[in-house]
Amino acid sequence: MAERNRFIELDMLERGGVISGLICQPVYKFVINDQPLMIGKRAARYTPDFEYLNALTGKKVVEDVKGMMTRDAQIRIALMVNCFGIHVRIIKMR
């Protein structure tokens, strides 16, 4: 429900020209030294809720709506910074 509400807000911001290029659930695959980071037999990846460009700054923004921050989410968010230099904006559920 919170994710849906955030989508409605972002959609209105995009229509108003405040943001652009809104993508729902983009997939980021972690690669270290040109090799996929493996967790067991699966490649590690992170699927945040939203990605868009801030129209004023031109910077990419990645958002994830969370009710509770899990250890797994903390690790993947840390990997986003270390692998891509992207800081994930956490939106707390209301």
C-alpha cells in the first residue's frame, strides 16, 4: 500500500516535470572485478522500488519503500554504494 502511494506521488511529480524517467523495480546486478557476485548458485542483485532523474539536478535517484530495514536490505544497499556509487533513498512506510 505504501509503495502504491509513493508511486502515485512520483507519477504526479513526473507529470509536473519535477522528475523524469520514472522506472518501477529496476534491477541492479552486482559485479566485482568483472565477475557477478554470487550468493550460493545465484547472482546477487537488488531490485529497489523506484528509479528516476531529478529534473533540477539531472541526478539519478533510487528509492526503496521500507516498513522495516532487514539485514539483507542493509547489505544490498551498502553494495549499491560500493559497486555503483548510488545512495538509496529509504522511504519509511506511513
